[in-house]
Amino acid sequence: MKAIILAAGEGQRLRPLTFTRPKHMIPIGGKPILEHLIKTLKGAGIEEFLVVVNYKAEVIERYFGDGSRYGVKIEYIFQKRLLGTADAISSAEKHVNEDFLAINGDLLTSIDAIKSLIEAHKRANSIATLAAVKVEQASQYGVLKIESGQLVDIVEKPSLVSPLGELVNAGIYMFSTEIFDFIKLTEQSQRGELEITDSIRLIIKGGKRVTVAEIPSDRWLDIGRPWDLLDANARVLKSIKPENHGDIEDGAHIKGPVFIGENTIIRSGSYIEGPVFIGEGSDIGPNCHIRPYTSIGKNVRIGNACEI
């Protein structure tokens, strides 16, 4: 099975962080969002990837290459114009000949969530299966209207939603190759784009099955705004494993899970409370206090008596 990862956009809401890289390459817990996603999908059994790129595509291609160092195969598809999610998926049509997964490249999810979506799609034998997640701020997403386990409509960013939360489109899909026929029939939205949700509506109008697979809200996080990066970083660091590849001087104290990269030095008097990630080639201290859920990049210098 192949996965199509949609990674062509810039992420304007995350400026200035996206001035030099696409949002999918913003580091979370020391690794780009896209790396976390690829590793999750590989853990779910997917080893072939079609990454749709446009904005600063070279940053993504240079970092991941052909995917061999991750034990996967990666091909890149350049979306000439950013004409929406349906257009991005259709750009990969000639590369797939069986059911496939499509996923937004700016989210975090889990191995078990992906596996459950794949299994639900296999059981349903439908053209499309959407991952759904319950969120409180549902007005920011496409709310799913479901009857008897089948999707009947997607309401984009409704003004009236339940205060208890609603099931929304998680941006993760399983499709049969029939989806390409419906994409060809899809008309441009008011934004001038071809939306995959409009293609899915055409499936429903045609009397075909569209299945919904709910995933737990703690197994999904959309990263579209600056404050989402803080939530994502905390979520990733909660599962970080303590490793030391650097040098910890006498008098430095490490508490809890802390990852220390190669050629990094933690100087005397520094106090680090995990979970914390520190990249390679960094110089911390002396007498620094690094608090929990801090992520420090590579080649960073944090001087005497700083608190982070």
C-alpha cells in the first residue's frame, strides 16, 4: 500500500517560521513534523510514499532523499499550482493502482489510529473512508454528518456547533482508485480550488458508500497555528526516551527523560528537568535551568545562568 502525503503548502498562518521552510519541516521534539508522520505510517505497515510538494520543495527533498535511511521508498510529485487537496491527490493518480492512504502533511497521529482506519476501510469495501476525530472547536473544521455509520455530508466550518464537541474531518483518508473518477467531476470551490471534500460529496450524491472511522482525540493533532506547535512539542516529548550522546560535566543534574545529541556539552551547575530534547553540537550552561517540555535545536549556545 502507498500513502500520498500532501505537503505542497507554505503554512502562512505559521509565518515567520515558514519563511525558510514549508510548515511540514518545522521541528517538533527535534524532528520535522513530516518525519514524525512518515515514521508513524511506516509503523502502520506503509513503506511507499508519494509526497506532493511545491513551496520550498527542495527543503523536503534534500532532507528525506529517497527515504532509504528510514527504510521506506519516497517519490516526489510537484504540484505545479496550489489548486486544492483534490488536485494534489489527483497528481499522484498514475502512481497508484490499488487502495491507498492520503493524509495532510501537517498533523500528528498514531500507529494504532492509522491501522484502525485501514482495517475499517477493508471491512467496509467503500470508495472512501474518512478518519474522524471529536474536537471542541469544531467550527474550525469540516463537521461530519453521519447516519447509521455512513457519512451523509461534510459541513465546512459551520457557525453553529455543539459545545460538547463534534466529529470532524481529521484529514486522513483511505481511497479506492475510483476516487479519481469523482475528482475529475469536481468543480472549483468558492476559493477557486478543487477540494477533496467536494469529491467525497459527489460519491455520496451518487449513492455510493463513504465510511467514517473515529480515532481518539489524543491520537491526533492538527498543526496549523503557532500555539499548536507548543501542544505538538509537549505531546512528542511525553514519549521521549532518555539518551545521552554528549558530555555531561560533573555538577550538572539531569532529572527525568532527556535526549542529548552528539557533541553536546552540559556544563557544571546546569539543571535539566525532562522531558527535554537537546540537539547535536549544542553548548548548555554553566548554571542553566532547562524546564520540562523544552526542545533545543542543534548547534545552540545557551549561556551562563539562563533559564528556559
